[in-house]
Amino acid sequence: MIGLGACNRTPKTIDPTSPTAARAQLDVLRDTVNGHWEGMIASDDAKIKTTSQLLKALEEQPGADRAQLTQLEQANNRLPRLRYSQQSMAASDRIDAYDAAQDSLLHVVYALALPATGAPTPAIETMAQTIQESDNQVIAYRLRYDEAAKHFNEYLQQHQEGLTSLGGKYAKLQPLPLFTIME
């Protein structure tokens, strides 16, 4: 009998224009943005880690230029400190500087790992391919992030007045910068 009573309950509906609905929608949108951001950063961190492993493997090769490999390792270790954040990327030169630093590093790493003459070891070749595949995914990660951030920004713009009445963190929300340069 108790089970039957529970089945007869009508589900509560939330008014889509209510503050509760607005908070829930914003939380979902922000979580989506953060999920895309975290995935992108995790991929970049993995690329940096694999690059470090590749440099160590190259160091073990006969005739390796250890001084050059040490410099490349130092440059690779600096990348996380150079990387932009969700807030600092508003200055597109931060993105450009990071991309240039990583691209120039990887250009040299690829030349060492995948020389025009001679075949690399299978492990080195696999690591280089892993880095290249990850590097090729950067644009897709940025597009997914931008799409989620645009939805978040549009919701903020459409509901600005209602959000300020919610107070707290909702009243202080600002649009998120995008990778796409808006005209």
C-alpha cells in the first residue's frame, strides 16, 4: 500500500522563468564550459608529458646532443606557466604566444624524432605520432569550448536583469572570452 501511494504522486514542475530554473540552467551551462576547458587542458598536459618522455628517449640515442635536448626539455617545462587561462585568453596575444612557443618546440622535436634519413625507434615514432595527433585536436577542443561558452554568454545576455536579482555569484557573472575573434 505504501508503494502505491508513492506512485500516485504527481511530479513537481519548475517554472522555467523562476530564479531556481535560471540558477540551474546557468550551472549546467557553466559545467559544460568547464568540462570542455578541462578536457582541452588535460589533452595539452598529456601532450607536454609525452613530449618530455620523447625528449628523454631521444637523450638515450647514440650521438644525442644532450645540451640541445636539455634546452628543449626546459622549454617544454615552461609551457604550462606560459599557457593562458579562461580569463587571460581575453588578450589573444597570450594564446598566440603560447601557440608559437609550443609550435616552435614541436617543430624541433619532430625533426629530431622523425629525421628525414634513418628510421626512429618504434617507441620514439609512437610518441611522436601521439603528440601530432594530440596537436591536431587543438582546434576541435577550442571549437567545442567556444560553442559552450557562446551558449553561456547568450544566456547571460538574454537574462541579465533576472540574474542581477538572484544576487551572489549569479549577479557578478561576466561573459567568457572566446578563442574565436569576434568582429
